[in-house]
Amino acid sequence: MKFMKKALIIFTLAVATLAFAKQDQKSNVYQNGDRACMVGDSITAGGWYTSNIMMYYITRFPEMYVDWRNIGISGDGCHGILWRMNWDILPQLGQKQAVSVLMIGMNDVGRNKFGKESREKLGEEKLQKRILSTRKNYTNNLTKVIDALSENSRKLIVFTPSIYDQTGDLPAENLFGVNDELVVFGQIGTELASKKPNAVAVDMSKAMLETNAKLQATEGKGKTIVGNDRVHPKFAGGLVMLNKWLTDFKEPTEVSNIEINAKKKSIKRAFNCDITKLNVEKGKISFDILEASIPFVVPADAQYVLKYVPFHDNFNRQILKISGLKGKYALKIDGQKVGEYTAKELAKGVNLATNANTPQYKQAENVYKICTRFRGEAATYRSIFMIELFNRKQMDKLLTIKEKIAFATNHAKTLKSGFVKNATERYAKNKPRQAEIAKNLKQINDLIYRASKPKPHKYELEKI
């Protein structure tokens, strides 16, 4: 009997540890048990926009488990996606439990033909013929890709292609005209998505172009929301994409929202959180809180884009609002001072999601680090497929890992591209570890959810 009582106590404590606060909001995109499958080229394989989307949903809905999968390959286009559809992509979608995201076109567009030397060699008439031919091939192949993905997904989200920055003064040659054609590609994808009952298009191109124009108008043409290569967005560009995604799908704006009337000693609002032990004394207020979400962290090197995309106001609101006070108050969370606020600021409501001193923010920073680790490991994993995509005609005939590594290594010696040579060296190292890396990704996915589980905290406001 003593053993049973002890076991019951342990079980009760375990349940309490695993408890979540009431979740007062839900996603309009994902549901528990979904697979989030991101299909695309290097912009997807590099994982910046994918990790931002992942981090939002894990921090906002930590009890809603989603299996995140990067299915991008550097250098890929529609033709490559069709080549790997049956053995790489469809097996990851599951039995229609996938919400698939597709962004493709940057390599299909044939950027080199827009270069100054190529333009002069071809002449305008031949260039236009090639553009129309490329556009036709893209339409035909994208139709097949969207058919396959929509048929095998619960939901398909088609992005217009990410921008090629042809307005910035950047180190890479400006292949002017590339982005104009990518806009046309976006129109093609949007039209094809409209024909599928379970598909929807998101115009990433427009959102990115508008933000990039604001940035360059204010800070000069040397700035960009993508890289100096004019192609690859990092966290900042990915944040613009996340903001557009969340806006289109009308996803929740709140981490939590607390409103207390100090005069009446009452809780007016406790949205997406549980509040207990409210105590209001002269010059002091305290309460315990368990939130259902934690904030979203924007790293320092990407915060410049917040001038042009009000992400925190739009989708990262952890509001503390207290009326009926006078003077200035120090806020402590779990005994540690995190800031000072006037009665006027508190009456208006302060957004704690941007306060780097709070324990919730520090927890979210850890989640960001693990998401970044997931991004890096996923990029390593997908680079294995990149080498096999580049050499698919030969590698399809090879059976063993040793044969594939030997062929890729020997072939790389004949190439001028340092990027491919370095990728081949990594291929030789990582191909034997392919199953291990896939297992690591699953473990990191689970680790992020454990790290994002909200914790109870004690708030104390004391008049200064």
C-alpha cells in the first residue's frame, strides 16, 4: 500500500510537470500529427525560411506536435523534383498527413542567359525566344509537380519564387531581368494552385520586393534582405516570408495577453495563459502564471528588418497590461528584475516578447539555437541528395555506397566549381552516415518541442 501511495504521488507530480496552460488559440494551417514537408531548391535546403516557420509554430503551439521535414536540394528545379518525387518526396508525405510547401523556380529560370555577355551574344530576339521556351517548360513541369504534391498532401501551399535582387548594388553580377521572369513564374504557380481544391498560393515575391524596396530607399542600394549573391535569403529574408505567411493564413498574434485592474484587485483578461495567486497590496502586485506559448526570438543580426516588417506588433505579442497604478514599477520574474515601467506604460500594455531579460525570452533563445542546429543538420542531410541529383544519370546505375562515393569523388576532380568540389568532400564523409543523420533530425525535432514547453513563473511588480 505504501508503494502504491508513493507511485501515485510520483505519477501526480509527473502529470503536473507535463501540464500545459489552456491554449486559447489554434493554427489555421497545421494540426497535431501533421508532417510539414518543405520542397524546393537551395533556398529551401538552406533552411532559413523553413526554420522561421518551424520556430513560430513550435513556440506558439508547443503541445501541437508537427514532424518538420526539409526536402530541398541545392540546384534543383522542377525537372529534378520530378526525378526524385517517387523515392525522395512522396515517401515523406505519409498517408495524406502532410502539409506540403513548394517553392521552386530560381534555377528553372536559367539565370545565366540574362547576363550582359550572354545577352550580347544571343541578341534580344533569340533571348526572348529562350525566355518563352523556358517559361513553357516550367509551366509543363510545374503542372506535374503540383499534381503529384496536391494528390498526396492534406494541404499544398505554393510559394511564388523568392526574389532575385536586381535593384541592389551588390558584389554579384546583376543578371537584370531574372526577377521579372520569376514574377511571371509566380503568376504561373498561383494559377496552377487555384485549380486544386486543397492548394493555396502565397505571394512571397510581392512581400519581399516591397520590403526590399523600403530597405534600399532608406539605407541605400548596398542593403538587401537576401544575400550578396542576390539569391539566398537568410534569417531576415526568412522573417519577411514568415510575416507574409502568418498574415495570409491569419495565424494567432498573441503569445499571451494579461490584463489586471489593480484598483479592483481583479483579473480582467488572461488570454492563452493561466493566472493564479493574484495578490494586490499597496505598491505591490504579484501573481503566478503559466502561459501556453513562449516568445519568438529575432537574432541581433536580423533585427534591422524589423524597421520594415512590424513582426512583433503583428505576431509576437506577450502583453502585460495593468490599470489603476501611479508612479513607476520594477518588474521581477522569478525573483529577477527584468525591467522598469511607468504606470502609463503598464496601463497601455507592454510587450514582454521583446524583453531579452525575461526567463521566457531566454527559454526562447535556447529554442532558437536548437532550431538553428536542426537547420544546419537538415542542410547537411540534403546536400547528400544534391550530389546524387547532379550525377543522377550515372548514380542511378550504381548500387553501393562505396561506388557512389568513388564516382562522385572522381567526377569532382574534373570540375571547376569549388562549391561542388567542397560539397563532394562532404558527400564522401556524410553518405555513410545518412541514416544516422536522418535519425538525428528526428531527435532534434523532438528536442525542440521539449525545450519549448512553457514553464510556470512568478511575477512581482513593486513601486519604485
